[in-house]
Amino acid sequence: MAKHGRLLEALTSTARINPDAYSVKTSPNRIKSLGYALAGWLYMLRWQKNVRIQALASILVITLSLWLQIDFYGIALIVLVITMVWMAEFLNAAVEAVVNLATEEWHPMAKVGKDVASAAVLLAVMAAVIIGLLVLGPPLIGRLGIR
């Protein structure tokens, strides 16, 4: 029985932590929260060079999808993987910012955190490329008349 109690404690302990007790500032206003999210997106567009490349690639892929008249499910899949790449990049930047804030000195675990977050972006991009080739490749080949 004690084993089950420890398991229940482990599963529920985080849910009992009140973030307001540890946060400098939390926003109870949903409109302000949306503003913070948009500010983060603008930060990414201004300071993260890869995001500008991703923005251009996203526009090109969506335009290509529409030109190829990809069906609804194909477009949905393309939008999903584009979003996955953007989210991975945003989370990578957040991890880098927190690690940079936490330490000014080189630390092997800081390197691990940054490298693993960066690997998540690479994984998302690789999945997006494969899915893009699977969804867009056959219609593109057909449209170009390549056999």
C-alpha cells in the first residue's frame, strides 16, 4: 500500500504547486497573455535568423500546396508539420534564453540543454521534409510531367 501512496504522490505533487507562489508576475488577463505570445513571435522574427528562413519556407510550401491543389487532409498535414517545426524552434529559443540567463560560465549541462533543444528542431525539420515529400512529391511529379 505504501508503494501506491508514493506513486500517487509522485503523480500529483506537481499539480499541487501554485505557480503564483513562485512567479514574479503572472497574467490573469487573456488579452494580455495573447499580447505576450505575439511579442514572443515578433521577438523570434526579429532576432532568430532561422525563423525568417522558416517563414519563407512555410509560405512557399503552402503556396506550392495550393498550386498543386492538395486535398484538405494533405493541407492539414502540411500545416501540422509546419506548426511542429515552428513550435520546436520557439521552444529551442526559450531553452537557450533560460540557459543563458541561468549561467554566464560554460557548463556541460547547459551545453546538453541547448544541444538537445536544437536536436528537437532538427528532428521536426526532418519529419517535415519527409512528410512534405510524401504529400507534395507525387502531385508535383505529375504536374511537371516527370516519369
